[in-house]
Amino acid sequence: MQHVRLRGVSRWLLCAGPLLGLLGLFAQAPSPWPQDAPEFRIHMIGNSHIDAVWLWPWPEGFSVVNSTFRSALERMRETPGFAFTASSAQYYQWIAENDPAMLAEIRKRVAEGRWDPVGGWWVEPDVNMPSGEALIRQGLYGQLTFRHLLGRIASVAYNPDSFGHTGTLPQILKLQEMNNYVFMRPKPEEKKLPADLFWWEAPDGTRVLTYRIPLEYGDDKSVRSRVWHIVAEQKEPVKNLMAFYGAGDHGGGATKANLTSIREIQQDKLAPKIFFSTPDRYFAEIRHQSLSNVPVVQDDLQHHSVGCYTAESEMKKENRHSETTLVSAEKLAAIGSAVWGANYPKAEFTEAWKKVLFLQFHDSLAGTALPEHYATTARDGHGFAESVAQTALYAAAEKLAWQVPAEDPDSKYLLVFNLRAWPVLANIEYDLEWPTDDGGLVENDQGRAVPHQWVRATTEVTERKRLVLQAELPAFGYRQFRIRKAGHSDSASGEKGTAGGMENEHLKLTFLPDGSLRILDKEAGRQIFAPAVGGARAVVLDDPSDTWSHGVRAYDKEIGQFGNAHVSAIENGPLRQRVRVQSTFDRSTLTIDWILYAGAHTLEARVSLDWHEHLRMLKFSFPVNVANPRSTYEIAYGNIVRATNGDENPGQRWIDVSGTTGSGEYSLSVINDAKYGYSVLANDMRISVTRGAAYANHQPKVLEANVEHLWQDQGVQTFRMLLVPHHGDWRQAAMPRTAEDFTSPVPVIFQGIHPGSRPQSASFLAVNAPNIVVSAIKKSESGDDLIVRCYETNGQPTRASLNLLYSKRHWTGQFRPYEIKTIRIDSHTGSIREVNALEE
């Protein structure tokens, strides 16, 4: 039988052909029961998977939640013992706002143990693409809402329909007070597991007891066939299992046919013992048994619907930018509220996060929902979140800037902020009005000259110029830079940036006719890319799959590449060189500005793609010149090594391929600010840039050739990359910190002329270990304390200190490899303690 990935009863109705056999499987009533059937205890889990958005807009999802929850309460009144399971704090919040009486009845059923609030998250999100901090916030806001509305938090994490599960999730779940996990995808044909019940272990050693739903989460008819197959085909270490039933994806829940068939089976002495139950009851019961033979899985749970890592590029980019901007704004506003009286808009931050978390719902972030959802709900939601964040960020920065003196009316002043807990060397760009005949002098707070150059402004107003300067910034702090007249024009220029290539002390670049490039590492004396082809080659692949890419593991059929490149030198100065490469393929145009800074070991790319292809995928190919390649991907609050077999894989901001050379280990890492899909075949590392799928095309539907379809990702999209060649593996390049430096905003405030009492440079917070990243600083959800979240990045046990320079206090603790720690600082006493992800 052809394998078909189903998503619940209502999605069965979308499919035909191969599904008929499976539908027949459930329609039949196998007989007799297996001989050992009476030995089984089957917990019957009444549920309704509800897609907040999918083939309908969110207001329809709102209505479906209302009617489904009402139906579940009616079944409870009709059927003694019937229990219902439902997730998603957003859904309960909708009920609270729309029907408080219904919420009161649900709360009563929760207290009775008949209504099981599971999941503990704001929604059931994709869990490959959200950042680690976003996954923390799913549980923070979800669990607090559960407690407020339902009187309890969830102990069972629940995400049956997500298309894969990042390997760091067990630690995150346990920090949110959830010790058990229920999922369904990937299915057995997509991911072989030793059993459906297993201990899932994160890289830090944290384990959660995990259950993969057999068959499906949805069934609106007799459950007899489902129970029979679970019993007959099980290969589990225990005979206590769960079977899920109830109509979904568009809601519905337990049907009368479900309940009638359950009562019939309960009367059959040869049948397994089945009974109404909940995931909470199941895990409570199973944990009282010996679990010594339950296997341990140390891996992420992939792959399902690999096209979702790339579909709908704008959604992916705005998700990452919203996460990053919110985290940055919280950091500066939180420290600012403690040090210089900045406002911390806690309620606005919470609402902004909830918008982003809702948009991370699996069918939303995956790119598989309605085009209207992306054109309105997603765009407006991300815009709201970024507006809240930008307003708070610059309000906090401006308040400090007003307190730092800027007193020479013939000079201009910039106050530049660093939001990382370590010093950085940042390349800053800012448009200024400046005389065209004066090169200017740029000085730091100590009066020392700062490397800079003037380039063309982004506008055409007379004497408007863009200043590019190289700023040394203290750990989580700021530094003032003064621009004053030099009395002469800026005649300094670089020597080696041309249309043929670029060169600095460490790297030499040559551009090839197809638009790809060669890079010589001058210190290592080796070409970074394999000799046959150039790096950053823009490869076009055949992609006839549906929007999800059901049944696809790799995109490997090349049908062409961008070429006919036109190369032109754009900037050539003492601080940086910039070369623009424009190439074409069929109806599409690719423009990449390559930027090489003086003294840099890295190469920046600013990409603009005008894409007009259908059923094709674009990847950038980086054939790293090493033997025995090993690929490492950043994932949420960690990283993972995956096979170099060409499979499409999800990742966060960076990927690294390392291997052996004649002189030791060598690597290339690539960071980006907008993409999530990657693949590595042998030494060929590829970043998935875009696809050309139709909106919500679900197999086995075949697109009609003579019908106009709506296609994703048509038109212009932009993003940035940073190429980081280096000796050793990704640790030697400090990739987690380098990614933070590349993707985090560096706020710049133009100062008016005014006095002030604060120093021209200061640092407020620092961490002393290079493998510890301070990922979040915020105000506590309860009270006015300061929350600081850190994690270990290199897989090494580490003793580290967090120095709170603004209060002359510090905290020291021991980190396990890849451990996440949350620190709470009392706003009144200054006492510091470690808490969980719920800040308790």
C-alpha cells in the first residue's frame, strides 16, 4: 500500500485513490480479537484536533473551538465517565472572552478529572522553526493562562500534528513542569522508533516519557477496528496503551458512533479492557509500573513535510525578525528600567509575544494555510509585534541617550548599543547630512579615531551620506561616537576591490561567470570550495511536490542554475569593499552584494531575489573543500549533528560543515537571518532559499494545467548571510555567539546637542564564559523582578559567572552541557536564585 500522510478525519476527505484502502481498514471490524487481547488496558482518549488556521481563517477556528467545546460538555452530561482532552491556552482564552459560563463549566469538569487540559502551550506550534526562547514563551504564557483560567497547569505536553520535533525539546518541556509528551508525526514509515512509548532524552540529559499516537488522532466512527489494530500490531514494552478518537481538524470531538462502539467493546469478554481516560491518567498509571525496559531515544523526531521548512518565505523571515526584535527590546527595556528609569511595557510585550506565538501554529508557520492568512493576519500580527518591540527598544535607548552629554554644536553624535553580554566589534551604518567636501573624523569616547568610510545614502537628498563605522562596544552597554569636520575631503580608498574580485589580509575572492565565487583562505593557503565548482552557486531543482512536500526526503534533481552574471564594484574604501553580482534564470533575477571588511575573516552577503518560478526550488550550494565531512545544525537552544546524506533538514540560524585536510580540521559555517531549510550531501552544504508551490495544495490532488493557481513566494524577497571559514569545528568559530552578533539589532541613537551626567561608555551586564549565551532578559510575569536566561552552547560542563555590573552583584553556577538556566533577581533585596521556565 502506498504510504499517505493523513492529518485527521477531515483531511481524509481531501484524498482519494491510495486512501481508500486505509479507509477500508477502519471500516472493517476485524474478528476475532487476538488471543492476548484481554491482557491489554486501552485508555480511550476523546479529543478533537482543531486547526486554529488551515483552510479557514482564524475567526472560523474561533467558532470551531466554541462549538467543539460545547459538544464535549454535552457528551459529558449524556455519557457517564466520558472524558475529553484539549490543548492550547489560546482556545481557553477565546472561551473566557466569548462564553464565561462555558469556561466555568469546563473548569468544573477539570476539577472532576473529566476534562484534561494538556499541552500547556499557547497553541500547538511548529517546533522546528521557532527559536528556543519562543518555545519557552509558548509554555510560559500557556501554563500561566491554564492556571488562571482552569486552576491548574498541564503536566502532559501535547503536539500531535506538528511536522517534526526538535531534539532539545525534552529539557524545555521539563522546565515548563511537563514530564510527559504526546506526538504523532513523524509516523512509523517516516521515523523508525524502538517503540511508541519511550524515554526521549535531550542533549543535556533531561528525559520526558513520550508516546507516539498509533494510527491517527482522529476517528469519527466505530473505534473497534482502531483498537483491534493497536492490540494486534503492537510491539510495545507495556500493555497499557492509548487510542485516540473524535472528529478533527475542523473540530467536532467525540461522536455518538464513537461512544456506542466503546460501550459495545466494554461488554465483550474477549476484547481488551477499554475505558474513557485522559493522557494525564495514562501517564500516572504507566509511571507506577516498572519502566526498566522502556527504550531511550536520543535524537530529534524527523521527517514529515520537509517542504514546510521553506514554503512562504515572508512568513519565515518575519517570524525570525519578530522573535529577535522582541527579545532585544525586552533586554534593553528591562535593564533600562532598573538603571536609568526606562519604561518596561510588560502588557504590550505579552500581547506582542502572543501574536507571534499564535502565528507559530503549525499550519501557519509551515506555510500551508490560506493565502489570505499570510497577506493579512500574519503580516499584521508580525507588524504589530515588531512595532511594539521597536517602540520599546528605541524609547529605552533614547532615554539613556538624553542622559549622555553631547555638547559640541559643530559635531554630530551617535550612541551605539550592544545587547549581548560580551564585547563586540560591530559594523554600523547610519545616514547623516554631512558636507560632501569634508571626509570627517570619527572618534570614540576616548578621542581615538575610529575606522570609517562614507558611502552613498539610501536617499537622493543633497549632502545626505551614509556613514559606515567600525564600533568597539562593551558587554551589554553603549558607547558614544563623535563625528566632527576634518577640513578636507575623504580621499582614502581601498586598493583591491574590483569587478574581478576582492581581497583583504585574510581572504581573496574571485567571481566566476555563473555568479558563484572562489575564496582563498590566505592564512591556511587553501581554497574554501571544492575545485570543480564555485561556492554560493544558485542551483534550481525540480519540485513537483505539494505544499507540504509529502513523501519527499530530499530535493536532488537539478534542472539548471542562475548564470550570465554581471559583476560590478559598488564600494571600494578603507573599511570595506562591496561587489554586486546579478544573475538570471528563466524569469527570475538574483542580486547579491558581497561585502568584505578590512581585517575580517568573514564575508557578508546581502541577497535580493526576484523569483517567478513554479514547482521549482532554489538552493545555494557551498561545496566545502574537506574530506570526511560532518554537518552540524543550530536548533532551538542547541545544535545537532546530522548525516550528510542529502536529506532536507530543519535548522535555525547557522549550519556548519567541517572535515579533514592535509593540515588538520577545517570548516565553513554559514549564518542567515531568514531561512530554515538545509541539506548536506557529502561535502556539499546547501541552504534552501525558496520554492514555488501552490497555496495549500495537498496530495494526492494534482494541479490542473489549464487552471490559474495562486503561487507562493512570487516577487522580491531579501535576506542576509555571513560566510565564516575557519580552522577546527564550529566551536572554534564560536558560532552561537557569532550568530547572535550577526542577527541581533544594534540600536543607534542620533543625539541632539545637550548636557548630561552619564559617562560616554558603560557596561551593565557580562558573562565570563565564551560558551554561555545570555538569550533573554525580561521583567518577571509576576512582580517586578528581573529574569535572565542563559544556556550552554558547546556541549561542555561549565562553571560561569553572570556579572550584574549595574548593581555590583554577581551569580555563579554550574552548567551541564547544553543546559538552559533561568535566573531571577529580586527587585527589592537583590537576591538571586535559579528558577524554572515558569519563573518559579
